[in-house]
Amino acid sequence: MSDSEVNLTKKSDEKKDTYAIQPDAAPVVTEHELAGLKYKATVGMLPIKDALGETKAGIFYTAYSVESSEPRPLTFSFNGGPGSSSVWLHLGALGPKRVRLGDEGEALNAPYELIDNPESWLPFTDLVFIDPVGTGFSRSVKQEDEKTFWGLKGDVDSIAEFIRSYLTLTERWLSPLYIAGESYGTTRAAGLSDALMDRGIGLKGLVLISSILNFQTARFQRGNDLPYLLFLPTYTATAHYHQKLPPDLQAKPLEEVLKEVEEFCDGEYLIALNQGSALPDDKRAELVSKLARYTGLDPQYVDLTDLRINIHRFCKELLRKEGRTVGRLDSRYKGIDPVGVSEAPEFDPATVIAPAYTHCLNDYIQRVLGYKSNLPYYISNPDRLWANWTWGDAGAGYPDTSEALRRTLSKNSFMRVFVANGYYDLATPYFATRYTLNHMALDSTLHGNIENGFYESGHMMYVHAQELAQLKTDVEKFYQL
């Protein structure tokens, strides 16, 4: 192993394995160029210490910077899960390299390829991609300490400490600071904005990609009717894409159809769900007909759902007769389904691009950027992290960091928020995000601090080449404000 490598060696004691981190190892620095833009890549492990100075974990990061006489914006980026590394935003959207996919975001056959990314954000901001503890190469020093970091609070605190330490070590305290998070990464970003503010660290902006701040909007549980309302417009968008709507709706532009459905959700559908079993029979029959019209599902099926269509059942039911399912992360994708009578898809067809990212990341980090390690790089680690994740007091109900975001905006009225929404995202639907933002009790003088962008793609809207370019254009304008 090279002297520049952070060496995590597995050791045994009488009870369990632990990981020993050598925090003094220097990061690996290499120089590169993208379309004439010269930049430096820095790859390393930053030790996370407790109040007594004891190293508790190492957080792996990949940073890109461009030399400048003036302080450049600095963006910290991560993905979600919880349990995902930063690979998706790193090699899918923001970084100087991206995984080659089809123009619509479809998986391609091996050999996989990493190509220059002309839509990288590097021309207007330096970038730091963070892998939270338990993802990528990031590890706790002792296995018994893992759960310290695997929870809403511990996760936010560790990333806040990473940012504070990084700013100090790299002397970047005067750089305008941004955070870009995706999916659960937006939950983390909102909580982090408040945690950083409490530490005296102010952000200039947040970029929330496929946002979920209030989990009540996405948990299909008896007694919680919100998801049935908030997922419906994305069901409609999905049915429109797959040509399953009635001819009159199919002939209209998607945005026009969605506006009609949103009004239905805000009015007639909301009232009907609130009535529950008190809903009159004639009104129920009318609702069944409209829901079938807006989802492309059979009226009898809609009736059997009690007007409440679960996301997994929708993904299975829409194309059941064709032996296909639609994706949760991106409902444009179709999956093969061998069991016609099941109530949920066997797998999410939007995840078939994962091998390309796994192969390219491992080759890129070690061969191109020169970081040598035989540890497994956890692209995703949901089985361990999700199963052991601690949601805190909110775990008994619905985790919600929108209140943290409201507090931050109230304290730091200069901070702006850009929210990117995919029309075909059934993991974090755009209408659910709208609901959350409209229910933050944000002061009216701050409404203009939040801007939305909409894209005809899914959860990872950037896998679609055209939407990737549009996302960069929108975000670059946001950074100039």
C-alpha cells in the first residue's frame, strides 16, 4: 500500500472485529483537464473526532477544485438511502466525469465507460463528494460505534463535523457554501443547514434533488391518506408516458393534464378521502371513474383499493396485462415480471444501471485518481444501514426536517433553495414536495427564497441527457443569484 493511502486494516479482539484508521495519511492529489478547464482532484479520508479528540470514524471524500484568485463557491454533495454513497451525483451529474448511458438513461452493455461530463458543475463551483459512514470507503473505528452514525441526528452531526473540519484543513472558510443532496440526501441537507447554522456556519444555498423532507407524504399506512393524494399526479404522468390514459387526456400536453389532476387532488379527491366510509355511494362511483381515468387502471381495481392506490400496487398493475412493471425511481422504465398474480414488482427496473456505476467508480477511484484500497467500496449499503437506522423521536411517527429548513431560512434570510423535481419520480413525487414546502409555515417574506425546477425524467433526472443539460443550466443560474 502507498504512503498516501488511508489504510483501514481489519483487526480482531476477543469480541468482534474493529477497523483501525490511520488519520495522518495524506490525501491523493492529481491534476486533470475538462474542455480546457484545469482542475485538481483530491481523494482522501477525513477523521471524525469526538469532543475529546478521539477519532471515531473516517469519512471518505472526493474533491475537485479550480485555482482562482477569488474565493470560488464550494459545494458539498451526497446522495441518500440512507445507505447510498455519493456515486450517483458524483458520476451521474455534478462531477467532471460521468457514466455513459443511453440518451434516455437506459443501461448499456459492458464494457462500461466513464466519459467527460460537459454538464459538470465544476465550471461554476468547486465540489466535494461525501460518503457518509457505512457507505463508500467510510467506516467507524469500531463496529460497535456504527449505530452512532446510523440515525437522523448522528448522521447530520457527523457530516456537519466533516464540513467544519474540511473548511479548516483546506482554508476555505471564506468560500460561498452550498449543499447539494438527493433523495434522503435532501432530508440530511435540510437538517444539516440548521445544524451548521447552530455551529456558526452559514450556507448561501441548498440544491434539493428529488426532495423528501416530511416522510408523512410518502408512507402508505392506514389512517394516513396524504400519499394517496400526493402520488396521484405522478401516477397520471406515468400512465401518460405509457399511453394508458383515455384518448382526450393522452392528446394533451403532460403539464396541462397534470394541472387538471392537481386541482382534483386539492379539491374533490381530498374531500372524498376525508369523508372515509361516510362518502355517499353515488359520489364514490364518480370518484372511482375519475381515478380510473387519471391512472389508466381498471375501475373495478380502483374500487377494490377503496380509492387508495398504493405505489407498489400501481407499479405492478399499470402494465400487468403485458407482463411488465413500471419503475419506482423512474416510471419510464419497464421491468419483466414473471409472477402475474403478485401485488408488487419483483424488482425496480430503474436500478438496472447500478452495475455500470459500480464498475466505473471502482476503476476511476483506484486507477485514475490513484487511491488504492482493497476494501469494498459500498455503492449502496441499505440492508445494514436501513435496518439499523435510528429515526429518533420521530421514528414512532413521521421523520420531518422541513422544520429545520424553516428555522434556517428564518435565521439566514440570504440562503436560497433550489428544488429539482422529476415528473416520473415515484420515490419522491413532485406534488408531495410541493405539499411539504407549502406547509412549512415559512414567513411570506421568504417564499421567494425557494425556486422549483421540473424535469421530464425520474428520481435521477440527470440520467436523461437532455434533462441533465437543463439541470446544469438551471442550477448555474441559481448560483449566480
